[in-house]
Amino acid sequence: MSALELVVRHARVATAADIFEADIGISGGRIVALGLNLPAGAREIDAAGRVVTPGGVDAHCHLDQPVDPPVRMADDFDSGTRSAACGGTTTVIPFAAQRKGGTLREAVDDYHRRAEGRAHVDYAFHLIVSDATPRVLHEELPALIREGYTSFKIYMTYDDLKLDDGQVLDVLAVAREHGAMAMIHAENADCIEWLTRRLEAAGRTAPRFHAHARPMLVEREATHRAISLAELVDVPILIVHVSGREAVEQIRWARAHGLKVFAETCPQYLFLTADDLGIDDSYLGARCVCSPPPRDASNQRVIWDGLGDGLFTVFSSDHAPFRYDAPEGKKPGGEEVAFRHIPNGIPGLETRLPLLYSEGVLGGRITLEKFVELTATNPAKAYGLHPRKGSIAIGSDADLVVWGEGEFVLSNERLHHAVDYTPYEGRTLRAWPALTLAGGEVVWDGRDFHARAGRGRFLPCGLPTLMPGRRGA
């Protein structure tokens, strides 16, 4: 064996399938050896028996995504990927969002300009299809899929993004023909608008009424409709950010009937409730406005059950970073606005893995193997990056997290994003990455972030490998 550039010794290696003791040999940014008592490396790191997992793959996050002025996302590819690395995530997949009237190609070119030379970890792009013109359907989407943009998001709500059912069918047909993954934001836009108008007419515009305008039935109906449209086209779909029981029931029904419906959930549906949007009319609840909104404690238990029993395929952050006390953030133009106008989204890229490790693995709710599957392996498979990402195996990228365990109280001061709050402030956690390696380089050593903007590379994606019988399987 040729000399190893780096050896991580005495690791308790955790994959989606196994847990075993090994040394990990690294050269050229990739894992080249796994075994006991590997030869000496030019550099060595002693994991000292601690758990080592693959670097996280956050397959649903928003970084520097264009939004209407004066609002602006707080995190760009520099600050966003810095916070990712410090939280154990070594690959991110944000969204190149098409503007209505614009082309997908314009969106992709613009997003490359935003990312180029700024990212500290590797990244790929999903597409957002908001204007399903014949050119998009028959020329742009097929060409972009061939170039490595093999997943796209469809919205059933938000006026500037939503597609009607016929347009959804058209886009799903492209996914079926070309083997791409379609992600669906499932909420009924007409119901939300009707409820919002009635709440506004009654003067109920505080942040807490955001949840009243988006009850579970609007997610349940849209989830059922998305499943039905996918069944009609005969194509797999992934329902994103599932929040509670009623949508879960629809997905379980679909699975029981043999339909290929995959599901994603996020930390806010495990650790926040509707009360975090406010129990009075205080504007502080704007910090937790996201869609779908958090539900209640009984729905948190439903989501935990779905993580443990395999209902959920992917656990993502849906990081959508807006500063709270800023005119470009949750107070547009410096004003406290009605819930309809509060920018949707909460930060969570850095805290995604520690929250799930602390309360899921160490809390006895999920196994360590399930943690790896949800946060790294399955996202990499769903979006065509496996086995390069999401694995600790010969030939995989040397993206690794050495976990430290011990209680501490989370505060925004310890985080590395550009947001002025975390919705998880004051929560006691029991784990945090003690070391993050990206491509064999230490990017986080448990205390300091080792910056090298441009370290992160753009990764064209292959076809999904979660779906037996499809191309790429």
C-alpha cells in the first residue's frame, strides 16, 4: 500500500448498514483504506473510539436565493456552507429558482455566479420550475437533466412559484421520461388564501395566525392530490417538509397501495410547535414562521415515529435564513407586518445534525444507522450523489464527522450562520461535531472553522438510486 496522506485511527465507524471499529485511510481527498492497524499516514487523527459518520448531505436548503426586495436571505454560499461544515454537513443542495417569465437556464447561470469561489463544502443544485412553458418542458428541462441537474421542486402554493394541476402533470411527465426526481411542496393555495382573507378581515394578522391559515387539512389535501397526480403519470415523487399526522396518513396509504412516494421532514416538526409562533400577538413569533407551520406535541410524536419506522426517507433542514431584526428580513422595510407578508423560513443548516443526534440517537428514538441513512446516505441516493457522498467506503469522498458527546445549552452565539437568532435557543443538546473533514481536509476542529472559500466544488448529479426498476437504479 502506498503512503497514506491521512489516517483517522480508532474510529467507531457508523454507516447506514453497520457499526464497526476501523482505521480510515485517506489519500487524494478520498477514502482508500478501511481496516485495523493501517500503516502510518503522513498525518494522523485519533478518533479515540468516538463515533465517525459520513459527512451530512443537506438536500433541502436555501442559500442566496433571489427574493423580492427589500427582503434578502441572510446566508450566501460563504456563510451558509461555513455553518454547514461546523454542524457536520459536507454537501448542500440548494435551489436554482426559475422566475416566472424567465428561463431555467438563466436561473442556473445566475446561481453558479452566486456560488462560484464562495463555498467551503461541495454543492449541487436542485431546480425550481415555476413557469412550465413548452420550451422549459421540451428543451430546457431535458437538457439540464442530462447535464446533472436531476431533481426539481414543484410548488402547489405561493403565487410566484405555484403550478396548477395540469402543469404539475406536465412536469411529472418529464421526470418520468428522463428518470429525474420530482420534489413537491404540498399545500392547497386556494384554501390558504381564503383563510388568510378571513383572518385579515377579522384583524387577526399577528404571526401566530400564520398557523391558522395553514391547518393540517391544507397539507393533507395537497399531499393526496400530489400522490394522485403522480399515480396518474406513474412516476415516483418526494413530498418535502411533511409536518404532521394528516399528511403522514396520506403517504402511508400511498405506500400501502404500492405507490413510490418518498417523504422528507425537518427539525422544526420535531422541536417546535405552533406555540413558538406566539401565544399572544407578539411579533417575536415571526422568527418561527415557516410553511407548513409547526403543529403540536402529538404531531411531533407522529413525525418521530415516521423517522423510526421508515416512513421518512430524508431528513433535511429546509434552511431559509432571514434575519429577525432587520429591514431585509422578518421585518420588511423595518416594519412589523401582517403574517401574510412575513418572509417564510427559519435557519437550521448548522443545527440539523446535532439536534437529531442528540434527541434521536442519544434519546433512544432512532438507531445510529438510521441517523446516517436519513441525514447522509438516502439524500445522496435520492439525488444521484451516492456512493461518492453519504458513505464511508473505499472510493467515497473523505467527508467525515467525528462526534463529541456532552451536554451544553445551545445559543446563537456559538453558531456560524449570518442570522441573528436560532429558533432552538436555550435547548440542551448532547452532541456536536468534534471534527469535520471535507475531502480529507479539516474544516471544523470543534473550536475553530478553517476557512478556504472555493474549497467546495459543484457536483453534477446522476439519476436517483432509491427507486428499483428505474434508470440509475
